[in-house]
Amino acid sequence: MRLPAHLQGATERDIAIAATSSAVPRHEVARALEPPEARARRRSTLLQFEADAPAPVLPDRAPTWRERREVLWAAVAVFLAAAGFVAFTLLRASGGGWQGIDAGAIDVGIPLAGAQRLGTQVSATLADTAWLQADEATRREQMEAALRAVDAVGADSFVLRDASG
């Protein structure tokens, strides 16, 4: 270690006195003044402590089926909770499920027993299946009129089914 120029010719006592008045901590000065053999011994002791340090303990076995099953159940619970939340959100966004609407609002000559609405879809049930026997041109005109009526209600699709579904 090189000492500052003003301490080059100083004795150990002078250096110790200077050390008490300087900003260098006392233990650093003591370490600088120790003989090289002591420094080498301290360095080898530190290396020995590092070599003797125990290795981190890692599990030496695979997880048991019970542990895996617990993780699996937790994953299933999280999945079901997320699926339930998504279903609830979709039902709330679509208006809360099927809502009955007045069949007269879309009455265009088709005999309807009832109508329901889910979001943007209207589903109606035929009251009389004889309508299915009418000529195709008449049914087409009535379905087009029903689609216009459904559009006025705020829906964009119309499903017509008979009593059997």
C-alpha cells in the first residue's frame, strides 16, 4: 500500500496518530499496516469459509400425487370462477337473459304465440303451424316485414320456431 507523500517517512506511531484524525476508519488503517503473511492468512481463511458454505437445499423428490391434486383443484377453482365471471358479464351485457316482449310489436300477419328477446336476437313461437303451409311468396313477405319490425324494436336477428321448438 502506498502512503500519502506527507506520511512516507513517518513511523507507525505517527501513522496511528494521523489515522485518528483522518477520515479513514481505524480498521482499514490496521489492515493496511498488518504484515503480508497475516493478510495472506486472512485471505485463505475467507476462501476456506466460502468453500465450506453449505449448498442450498433443493427438493430431491418429485411432488406427490396429493400435492399435484391440490394444485389441480386450485387451478380448476380459478378456471370455474373466471368462467362464471365471464358468463355473468355476458348475461349482464345482453340484458340479463331472455326477456318476454309483446308479440304484437312484431305482428305482421304471422300467427305468433309469444316472443322473447335476448340481446339483439328476437325469438318467436308460431301459434298455428298452418302458416307453414301458406305459399312461399306470402311467407317471404311476412318474414321481411317481421325483420323490419324486429329492427324497429332494436334487434338485428329474428328466429321463428314452431311449438315443438
